Amino acid sequence: MWKPRTMGMALLGLAAAGCGMMPKEEPPPKPFVGTRWQVMLELPLPGEQPYVRFGDGRMEGFGGCNHINARYLQDSVGTRFIALSGMSASKRLCDPAVMATEHRILEILGSVSSYTIIVDDMQMSGSAGSLRLRALPPLVTR
């Protein structure tokens, strides 16, 4: 038979144990605008990795061989809708495998219609497929 003092101690012990099981709070997502987002590839390319950065209605970045630019329109009500237009790239020639990867990245970016950000990861999706991106630390300038 439980005595009131023993029962109270048991409940206190359960409450304390439950606190340790509480999920840790996730850090807030990185901001869409101003963050440098590296394209996560199954096999990294030699040299600088592809990335994009969004701000003031413009996207700029690097596709693995060429610098890329586009305009974008983003929703203003939180539905995570996005549309890119006027995409252009410099005309440098690189290794055919790098060029093929860059072409595929541009194809997907040209079709994206939505994005989701969870902490440091962003998923951009559209009719041509999806890209997984990871936030890069800010560049340090001296």
C-alpha cells in the first residue's frame, strides 16, 4: 500500500523524468533572403560548389561552371510559392560532366514553384524535380 508521502515522491520522480524526455526546441530556420544556399549534390563537383542567394527580387549564384542570375517573385502570405524568370548564365565552358550538372540545376531552378526551409536545409520543388540546399555560413570580409 502506498503512503501519501511515498506516492508524492513517486509522482515527483515521474514529473522529473518526463522533463528529461521533452523534445529540445529546434533553432529557427535560416532566412530565405540573404542566406547563401549551397546546392547539395550526390557527388560534389571539383572546385567551388553550386550555390544561390536571394534578395530584393533577384537571385544570383554559381552553377558549378558559370555565374547565374534570375528574377524571382515570392508570395507575400506565407504559402512558400516562388517563381523564377529571366534566368541567365555566363558562357564559360567547363568539363562536360560539370556542364551537365549545371544544366540540370538550371532546369530545376527554372521550374520551381515552392520551397520549404527547416533549420539549415531548404527544399525547392517544381515540375522538373527538386533541389536540396544547405545554408552556408556568412562570408567574412576584411
